Amino acid sequence: MLSSQRQRIAAVWVGNAELLFLAAVFSWIIFGITQLAGLDVNFHRTVELLYGAAVVTDFTGFSMPAGRALRGRLCGLRTCRRRGVGEERP
């Protein structure tokens, strides 16, 4: 079992990777939409803005409370604490 310190470091790393991955996905989606619409948008500037927003969001911890709230709404806090998140129901 990993120590508490290592678990925190892993959680931060995975959260950061997730935000950067989403920034990359959204940059390609924006690029595709603008190309279909015939707009001339600088792709690199879009990537810089989205990656910057992802890094700022990661450093401020803004996404963590939102994730907790969403997880609580999806499965009910008492149920998740009893069984653990992701366990199958009997």
C-alpha cells in the first residue's frame, strides 16, 4: 500500500495530466469547428490559452471541489462512503 504522501503526489499528478489532456482535446475540437466554419484562428494561440487555463485551474485547485460535488451527487455520499467509490452493488 502506498503511503499517504505518495497517494497525494499521485493524485496531484493524475489530476494535472487529466486537465492537460482535456485542454488538448478541446483545442482540437475548437480547431475542427473553426476550420469547418471557415474561420482563420491561430491554433497555437488556442492551445496556449487552453493549456494556461488548465495549469491555472490545477494550481488553484478549482476542479477538486467540483469533482467532489459531482461525485457526491452521482452516487450519494453515504453510499459511497460505505461501499467505496466504484465498487459494484450486490
